[in-house]
Amino acid sequence: MSDDTRPGFADAPRDAPASPFMQCAHCGEAMRPEKPCPSCGRASPSARIGQVLAGKYRVEAVLGQGGFGVVYRGTHLSLGGDVAIKFLLTEWTDHAHPRVRFKREAEVLAKLRHPGIVSVFDFGEDGGDLYLVMELVRGTVLSDLLSVELPPFSFERIGGILVQVLEVLEAAHGAGIVHRDLKPDNIMLLDAGDGVERVKVLDFGLALDLEAGPNSVKLTATQTINGTPNYMSPEQCRGQRVDPASDIYTLGVIFYELIAGERPFIQDEAAALFAQHMFVDAPPLEERGYKRAAPLALAALVKRAMAKKPQERPTAPQLRAALEDALRGIDPISLAARGAADRAAVGALSRSERAIKPQDAGGAVTVESPMSLQPRIDGEGPCIALWGFSPKRLEDLRAVLAVNGASPHACSKDETPPSSYGEAKVAAILLAAGPDLAASLSRARTAGAPILVVGLEDASALPSLIRAGAADVVMNDVDDTIVCQKAFRLVKRRR
């Protein structure tokens, strides 16, 4: 696992009462900050406070500590500004692998110059201890917002955060760098004071340099697993060498979590998480956490990003462009849905309602429509039951009906459509064609509403269905605009 220390955490209250003792971060024993722990012999991070490094940086306060390093707030003595100073923990000083990894993080940050990445100012050694001087950023890590009970993030805010993360990944991948440990802990949100939420991607301690030469030190052996299990790609779980597509999968998991409010896979054991990442598709977004359905375009992007095969995932530029289009409503899915809704709105009108009428002396004309083109969610439109449809077909029909002012209600195959939902009487029933259609018709007739059979494959069965009680039938290849039109005709005629 990577070091989870991050620049930017707020300092402890300066007026907190001082104590001569503190708890050792390693063994838990009481110790004096200025002396090594009497139990394990390790020094306290506080012992560095007040030290001056390279004659330029004074250590001021501890910001946080992780498995490999500790981060301090420091002051640049010449310029007077605040900086973050990260030290490799003393116990790792004599270990070659952590030292190389610490230096690699400095090299990666120096190589990547981007507004969404913490800038590195200096790298050095003090008494055998490695340190890294970085930009000090103050903000809130994304995991802190997800860990408290909050209203769900708006889709616009989610999109704004992810677009900025994807811009960072574009820069990193373009420079041959794979982050390998993206997670909400490593995404910090900053308020620049102008009302715009800025994003910083943190902790490149596990980053992989794809362009490293053959003589470079190999940090990760084959079959070694590196990352955070909750967010690891299938290829990471297998211990395989990763490429930029791995970061895209991880971002897809974060995308899912921001929409649903919880991760797609939740297990106590890492092995169980690995198996799900490798072999199990993520549950539908509306079944987890907030249980809200995402716009079809966003749900499709989550699915693409979390594809099990790396070659099926979009690149960072492709995903960013698709996400920006989805947020603006100009992606193919949104355009198709809008076009279907518009056609349905006109198709459901009678001839008199579609008539072109002069509006003024100048000859301008309009098409009058009594229906709203915006979805009705107040339940005042005609109540239409949808029975026996697949989830995808159900969502398509609900969208077309709702955008025309209807109040659609779904019935599972095991239910029988009721005669009313609350105080709203069912005005029509849309019944999916399938096996035992005659029996389904018989059950649906108990609701007392006209029935429209949708998706019939064999036209020769049409007369028998009409005799069995269907008010109308729609063939399988008919557009949803016609389905909507016929449904409203049934509501109007009550037959």
C-alpha cells in the first residue's frame, strides 16, 4: 500500500494545552516528544519541529503521518511562504526499496507540471533522512466528504470533479506516468475563493514510469500487488504490469461511488474484493447507496470505464470529452433520447392539435401542443402501468411517457397491475409481449383499464389478442414514439 500522508491537512489547534507526553505512533507507549520512545527506540515526528533544512526551510508543525512518511508544515525562510515537507520515516532510512520509491515520487512530481498536481520545490537529505519539499495545499479530501452523511453530489458537481481528475491523468499518461493508487483519499478539493471548486491529485508514491529506461531500478516485481484493493483494476488484482487503462478503471470505481454514495464492491477480505473486480459486473447504480438512477449517458460512461478488459476502456482524453458532452447533453445517448421524446410529443397529438395555425399578420406560424416537453414528476398526468418489461425497455418507455406528461408505474412480472396507485386510477396498461400472453392479458383485464400489447413478433397472433381483450397491439420493430401515441389514444378513448 502507498503512503497515505498528504499535504494540506489543517494544523492542530495552536491553543491546545501542552502535554509533556505523547503516544508513540509505532508501539503506543507514552513518550516525550523530544526523546526517542523508551520502548521501541523510535523518534517522535515532533522532534523535528524547529529544525532548519539546507538553511532554507524551517519545520513548523506535523500535518500527518502514514506508513512510509510524515508530512510537516514548513516555512521558506527566504521567501516567507508556507510549504509542505515530507520525510521518509526514520525506520525506513536503511531500506533500499522505500528510499528508491521516495526518490521516485520526487522525480515523478518534478516531471509532471500541472495545476492539478502538487508542485515539488526541492529534494534532499538531512542526517541520512530523505525529505521532499512541496506546495502546501489546504482543502478537503474527497473521502472526508463521502464519509459523512450528506445529500448526494449533484451530477454536475461529480462531472466537474472528474473532468479535472481526467485532465491530470491526460498529463500523467502523456508523460508515461501511471498513478496506480487513485482513490478519494488522494483527491483534494480546494476552494479558490472564486466559487470554482479546484481539484488536486495527490500521492504519486506508487506511480509507474512507463518510459523508464532499461537501467532504471525496478520498483515492482512481477506478481506483486500494489494499490488499494477497493479501487484496484482487474489487472492490478492479478499482479500484472499495468498501463494507463488501469487508472481509468479506478476512476470508474470513484465515478460509481460519487453517484451511488458507496463503492460497487464491499468486502472485508482483500481476496473477495480481487475476485469481484476481476469477474463480477458492478451492480446497477440505483440498487446501491442513495439508490438513484443516473442519467443514461453517465451510467454508460461508468460502465465503459469499469470494463474488465483494459482495451475496452476509453483513454483519459476520450472519457473526458465524452463526460463533457454528457454534462452538456450533446452526447449520442442524450441526443437520441431527446429526439425520441420530441417525436413522441408530436406523435401523440391528434390531427387538430398538430394543425398549423396563423399567429399574426406577418404570417408566422407555430404548432400548438398541449403537452409539456419537460418530465412531469408530480403524478398529475394519466397513470399508465408498465408490466413485464426488461429494465432497459422499461426505462426507455418510462422516459418517453414521462416527458409527455404521463405518470408511468412499473409492475414486475410477478405482480398483477392494480386498478390504481394511491388516488390515481390506472388509465392504461402497457403489457410486454412474451410467453403465456393470453394468460397475462386475462390477469391485466382485472385492473379495468385498456391494454396495449407492446413488442409482438408474430403479426398472425394479432386477431386472437384483440379477441382476448387487448385494446391495441404494437409490433416489435415499432418506434417508441408510436407506442406513446397509441397509449395516449387509449387514455383519451378509454377503450
